[in-house]
Amino acid sequence: MTEPLLQMRQISKSYEGTRALRGVDFSAVAGEVHAIVGENGAGKSTLVKILSGAVRRDSGEILLDGRPVEINSPFDAHHQGIRAVYQEFSLVPHLSVTENILMGQMPVTRGGWLDWNAAHRRAQAVLEEIGFYGINVRTPVSRLSVPHQQMVEIAKALLATPRILILDEPSAVLSQEEVTRLFHLIIRLKQQSTLVLYISHRLEEVFEVADRITVLKDGELVGTVRSEESNQTQLIRMMVGRTLEEIYPQRRSQAGEEVLRVHQLSRDGVFENVSFSLKRGEVLGMFGLVGSGRTQVARCLFGADQPTSGQIFLHGQPFRPKTPRDAVEAGIAFLTEDRKRNGLVMTCSIRDNISLASLSRMSRWGVLSRRQQDQQVLAKVRELDIRPPQLQRLVRQLSGGNQQKVVLAKWLLVRADVLILDEPTRGVDVATKVEIYQIIRDLAERGVAILLISSEMPEILGMSDRVLVMREGHVAGEFSQEQATEEGLLALAAVGSQVA
Amino acid sequence: MRNVTQTSPSRVASLKERLRAGGSSRRLYETLRHHWADYGVIVAFIVLVIITASTSDVFFTERNISNLLRQIVPNGLISLGMLVVILTGGIDLSVGSIVALAGILSAGLQDDIPLALAILIALAAGVVAGAVNGVLIARFKLAPFIVTLATLGAIRGLVYVYSDTPQSPTNPAFRRILGGSVGGIAGSLAVATVIMVICYPIIWFFLNRTSAGRAIFAIGGNEEAVRLAGINVERHILAAYIISGLCSAMAGVLLAARLGIAQPSLGSGYELDAIAAAVIGGAILGGGGGSVPGTFGGVLVLGLINNLLNLYNVQSYYQQILKGVIIVFAVLARRKQQ
């Protein structure tokens, strides 16, 4: 094989005490599509962010064409011809598509004025060259759909042909057809001997587009395989490090009487005629692609949003929460998808966060009983094995797994009858995942009705007693545990057409 | 619902013991690191006192100390309210105008109605002004900066409408009691100082030991998370602005009593000193940090600077420059700590 274009040696990185990467050695050659896969929290994003200068490594070195280079900022990376498209967009919402694509490189006339006509032509040309049509370059980015924003983001990275292009979950928000166009683009870049680093958790996609695949697990490199010599089963074993039977606890609970019934619930433009029921001691999985309306249904059940029509019955009684407060008082808990954005108060302590939803129960005449608070919080900290077990510790100093346990502890303390879990294991390590699955199972056995929303297929299949599939705001179908298969769920969930 | 998972107090205590035993020196270090900002203020305070005491023989006189403690009262009260507002992630620019409103009402009304009632109305005016801020911010989701900038102007206008000339308090009891001193061993300790000092533990207790206080802390860190925890965020934000309005009104009344006159321009620019005191004391603009002891330290440091430079007859322009420098350093120190 030719000399690698990129070598990363012994790369390590820690965030606030959590090791994200330990001594990773990684290399890739020019003109190759190299996929990086791994579970959430495996360190994929951190690795490529170190390469693109968005994150600083703690130790290790980066070599391009065999020569060590210093990459300490995105500017350094640009200078070396490294461009990145991240999961989170780096677009300026109120500026036009043109300005975003040409940022820092807007053409000027001889008099020093911005040459808008030339700019728009240039931006248009970049978009069309890479096969993205139908975007008006004069509109502000904030008015574009999410897939179109993703295209603008990609176009921005391709203003000049990069030596290394990093694509971090680029397909997550694209439709099937758009993904196909993206793949054509990747093949063209390959021919121009660009190295494409492709991060994705969709394994089918990875096998379709990548030449080689590197697997990361818990911040360490597990191995690199050639895609034609490997298969999904091998890759999953490498990613997870154990078989599915070891991860998901045995089901023992029996579903009891109906606790929650949703009848023809709709919210204009978001979801429509959603009906299902949830029983005591049952885990109902809700599967669907991003944007299928799962979270929005949950928000309406919780009073965070208002449905436009339909009914909710709680213990057989009509129930229409106006605010989350109503829902909490009625015994519903909602663990939200994005713990940083709306689950945790990062600037507050473990104690404050865990007791947040139970403050009124811990106080009399509004005065907190510190003794009660500490007792109850400490009991949960021990039950969930939150580390370190220091109540005063700020949650932003905890690892992702422990942060997620804090959110979970907050809702366990409420002792709800209905627990809605929206992506409860996102961004946590495998060990914590297993613990969280065990907790979910235990809760179900104690009679809690659980609605488990997840985009992780193995999680849905391993945990659910029943599975509800959502697609484009509708319930596309329902499976019993025995009927549910990976292919069946995906076929129903996929947008537009049945996937091959 | 009854508490099912009762943990016995003794078990909790023994666990606490073990936690403490497992790395007490580390804990101390963590605590120190965590509270750097609070201690930073104390260090600044001590340094200032030493400098002043060693260079001026007037500083440690009873007269000067009691003067100093009297002078910091308005900012001491306003900063306390400001802290509560900043903790929610907001800001209250209207405090100076509320000081004037309460000051001029308490001084002007006592001619016609009983003194106690006049003071009550002045304080109520502060509560109402705070409530207006709070409703516009919490209920109508307007930016705190804009809302309180608007009320800063509007309330000042209202004050001039009420009286464009200074109001002199006519009831002698007003000056004698609220502007006077506590007798006995405390000597010349001002009544106003005592009132301010009492407010600090009250607000500390409110913020740290009540469910509403903890919610206010949390709102500044992540409003949406608090809302989704089933807490009425609007009500808590409203409460914060009412507290700020009330604190400012108290400052206005006490100021009028001390000065013996209430100018319609009373309290202009006070919002800056209050924000500065809170920030020096570790508050983070935008929410998510700040403490009552820290704010008290900030008030003292600012008061000392004024006092010190006055003793040396330094022009007040230099005081402003020095204050600016100190604020920047306080914020930089915090940044470094993180």
C-alpha cells in the first residue's frame, strides 16, 4: 500500500475527567473512503474533531504525508486542506446561502465593494457542481429545510477540493435520494484523490460507501477491516464487545391493566391521528427516524406542547395537561432526548438536579427540608451508582453516563406511573447502557408503564414488549415482541419508499 | 404518595461519614477551587483594608467606619435584588429609577398621610414596578435587558411627573428613625445598616433553603429543564423581579431618610454598581452562578474603594476607572477558574 496521507499516533483526550480517547493510532490513504464506526460515546467525533482542529488533543501527534503537522485550530486544519462537516451545523442562520458558502472569501469588485452577482453565481456553481439543485442561494439559511442546510454545509466544505474531507453523520438528516447524490459526490472526490473520513452508525451505508472501516470502542481502537472482507455481524461484535444477550436483561414482567391511552392525537403539521395504549409493567418501544414525530407526541403527553385534537386518557380518565407541571402531578415523567439542552442544569449540583422535580414534596411551606432532600437524593445516587457520589458536585463535571443517570434519578424520585424515555442511552458508554437497561426492566417489574423512544434498533428490539413504528407523523404500524425484526421495523420507518 | 424507599437517617449519616473519609483533603481542595470567586473577593477586601489602614490614620476611626457602613446601604440592598434577578438569567436596569420613585414618594407623601403609610406606599410602588418588569419578561417573553431599559426610562419619567423639584420629608420622625443610629454599645451604627445586614441572611435562606430559591438558581442554568421538571418558571421569574423592586424601594426610602431630601434624579446609574457588586461577588451574567456572601463582598469592596479614594481626595473620575478595572479582573479570575 502507498504511504498513508494521514497518520494519527497515540491520540488521547479527556473531557473533565472522562477519557474520550486513549492512545488511538489511526491511518488512512489518499483517495480512500474510510469509515469510522462505534457506539455513541466511542470517541468517533472526538477523533475527527481533533483532526479538524475543533478539539485540542491532550497528547499524540498528527502526520500528513509522513510529516508531523501542528493542528491546534480549525484555521490550521483549513490551511492543511482539511475540511469537516459536523453533525451540528456551523452555519450563520440569518445570512444567505451565498454568504455561508463563501464565508471569508466573498468576491470584491475593484472598488472594494462586495460583488454580489459574482458571489451568487459562484455559490450556485458550487452547489450544482456537487449535484445539489433547487436551493436559492439568496435565501437566508434559517429558511431552508434541514436537509438543504446539510447540503449548504457540505458545499461550504467543498469550495476548494479538500485533501481530507470529514463527514460526521452526514446522512442522518438526508432522504434516500439525497444520500444517493452524496455518495456520487464522494466517489467523485475519491477520484480526485481526496481522503474521505465517513462517520455513521448506519452500517448498511458504511458497507456501501467505504473502502475500509475502523472501529472504535470506549475511546480505544478495536481494529480496521476492509469492507469487502467483513460483514455487519462482525462489525457489531467489534463495536459492542459482547453479544446482545449479555446487554438486555430478561423480561419477567407481565403487562397489567391499561394506564395510558392516546386516541387520534394530532398536532398540526407535526403528527396526526396517533393512537396507542400503554399498560402497567410494559415497555412500549417507539421507533422511527429522526423527524418522524416521536418526541413531539411525547411532549404533548407531557404538557410541554399542546395537541390540536384528539384525546389522552390516564387511568381511564380524560387527561389534557396544560403544562409539564400538570403532567408531573398526574404521575408522568419525561426523560428528554437532549440532556444538555433540556434535561440537566449543568451549573447546578447533583443534589439540585436530582431533586428538581420533587422540590415541593421535600419542603413544607416552601422551606426545604435538607435532611429529607439529602436522604432521598443519596438513596437514588446509591441505587443508580452515580459517581462520584458527592451531592455537591456540579453535573457538568460528570461523565456522560453519570449525567444520564442523574436525569434518570430525577425522574425516579418522582415515582411516576408513566415514564417516557426519549433516547435514554444516547451518548453513554456500554457499561452504563447495560445498567440503564436493567433499571428500565426493574421499573417495569415494579409496575411502571414505560414508553421507550429510540432510534437505536438493537435497543428497541432488546427492550420492548411491543413496538410502535412512526413515520412522518403517523403510526405506521405495531409489532409484538415476537414479530419485530430489524428489517420489518426499518421497512416501515423508512421515509417515502421501502428500503431494499 | 408515601415515601416507599425510606432510608434510615443513621445509614445516611454513616454513608456521609464514609464519603468524607474518602479524601477529605481532596474535598477541601475541591471546595477551595469551587469557591475561589468568593474567597477572591475576601482577599481583595483584606488587601484593601490593609492598604488603607496602613496609610491613613482616619480610616479606622469610628466615624469613618460608620460612614462607610452607612454609604454602602443603598448598593447593598439593590445588589441583593440584582443578584436574585441575575441568578434567573436576567438583569434589572430599572433599579435606579425605582430608588427615585420610592424615595420621592416616601418623602412627598408623608406631608398628607401618616409616615408608616407613606413608607408602605413607597415600598408597594417598588413591588408594582418589579411586578411590571416580571410580567413583561416572564409572561410576554420579552428580553430582560429591553424591558428594564424601557422601565428605567418610564419610571424615571413618572418620578418627574410626580415632582420635578426635590421633595423634603416633613415628618421629623422619618429622619430621626430611619436616618438615625442604633444607640447603646453599637454606638453610631446606622439603622439603615442594620436593616441592610438583616436582609442578607433572609435572601440567603430564601435562595438556599426554599424550593423557590433552588428553582431560581436552576432557572438561570437551564430554564427549559426546569420547566420540564414541572416547575412554574414564570412565577419564579416574576418573584425575582418583585424582590429586586422591593430591595430597590427599600434603598430609596432609606436614602431619602439619610439625605433628608429626595431629588427626582436620585439613584441614577445605581444599576451599574449593583451589577458590578454581584459580578465581583461571582455572579455570572446570563445566569447559572452567584452567591449572597459573594455579593456582600462585592458591595464591601466597591464601598471601600469609594471610601479609600475619598479619604485621599481622589477625584471620583478615577474611582470609576478603578471600578472598571476591578470588574474586568473579577470576571477574568472567574474565567480562569473554569
